[in-house]
Amino acid sequence: MLPIDAQCLLEIAPRFGGAAGQRQARIVAALGPVLRPVLAGYGIGTRLRLAHFLAQACHESAGFRATEEFASGAAYEGRGDLGNTSPGDGPRFKGRGLLQLTGRANYRTYGQALGVDLLARPERAAEPELSLRIAGEYWTRLGINAACDADDVVEVTRRVNGGLVGLEERRGLTARAKLVLARLEGVRLGGAQPEAARPVLHRGSTGAAVAELQRRLRQLGYRLAVDADFGPATELAVTSLQAARGIPADGVVGRLTWAALEAPAAAAA
């Protein structure tokens, strides 16, 4: 599993100053040491699964700076679909955690699953480590790993959010997470190539390195123009190559993908 830690979260999330920055620092520091073992326990260990999980958690927690929703929770009062049947249940069981656990019924279900009495102490759902475990449990119950494996940010968002609120921001965070994780993968494999020689490329990248990528893809039989613009056709060729070579098919050209592109030339030599 990739060496994800607190620094990884900070590279993915927006940065904040003042009190918001202090809250973010506290939450990230608490999550850092437990990220790998907790997520591994829920099968969230591949680059794609990690990228989608961390991006969605980042969005839902307002950039890892809140594990309790900013609203009072009064809007949930009397919501029978959430199990809020007693006076005060709305605020008492407001959204908490990395993926916003909400409603008496959900607090009961996930508390029982994790052996924690969240009905008696609902505020515990905001504790960073416990909120990570709740998120992992939720992720598994809804089968979200399958949508991650398909790199389907729309379906991942739908299962997390119940709709598509914030889709573009979630899409951007997912792309950012992929880049951060590609860098970590390079470090794990013995150090990335110099940035100027072999940069990490992705959709939207432009320049000489993209043109080199496209030339190598053409040599392998992929039909696309060499225009130095990493667009949909280049991304499709990259994901096709990655799938064929057993590399996570996320469309990000990192160390492993560059190595796969260079392999034919090396073999011919």
C-alpha cells in the first residue's frame, strides 16, 4: 500500500489560514498515523481507490477542516427517514465525521458495527480516527470500491452524496489526489525520475513532455495526433496502455507508465 500520511492529505486539500487552518492541522495530524491501517482494513489500498476516497473525504470535510457540519442540525428535526423520532434528534444526530454520518438510525447502525455507543455519545462520531472508521464502514457497505475501480467519479459521488452536489470540485480533488499518489508511488519504487525529464502528466497537461508521450503511444500503435495537448484521446490511449500492462488505469502518467512506454525501446536495444 502507498505510504499515505498527514502530508499526503495536506497536498490534496486546500490550505487555510487562521482558525480554519488550525482545525485542519489538528484533524490531519490525528488522521495521519491511522490512515494506512484503517483504509487497508476496508480494502481501500489501490491508487484509484485511495484517490477517490481521499478526494471525497476532503470535499465532505470541507478540506479536512471539519468533522461536524457547520449547520445546527435543526433541519433534520422530525425526519423519520433518518430515524429522528424524538425531540432534539435533529441537532443531536447532525452530520458528523469525514463523510457526514447523519440521523439517529445511522448513528445506531454504524455505532453497533464498530462497537461504539454513538446513541449515548453522538459527539464521538466527530473524532478523526473514529470518523475514518465510520467512513470506511460506509464505503464498504455501499460497495464504492467497485466504482473506484472503474474510475467513475460520478458514481462514486452519487453513492457518497446521494446526488451530485459539488461534482466538479470532487472531480478536481480526485485528479489532485491521483497526482499526489503517483508521486508517492514513484518514491516507493525507488525515487521518481527528475521532474524536468519525466514529469507526471494528466489530462490538461501541455508541452514537450506530452508530445513525447504521444509519440511513444503512436509507436505502440495508438492512433492519436502529436499536438502536445493531453486531451481525451491521449487519456484514452494512456488508460488502455495501463490496463494492458497491469498498471492502475487512472489516466495519470507517472513512473510506472513511463517505464511501460520505454520498455519496447529498451527491449529493441
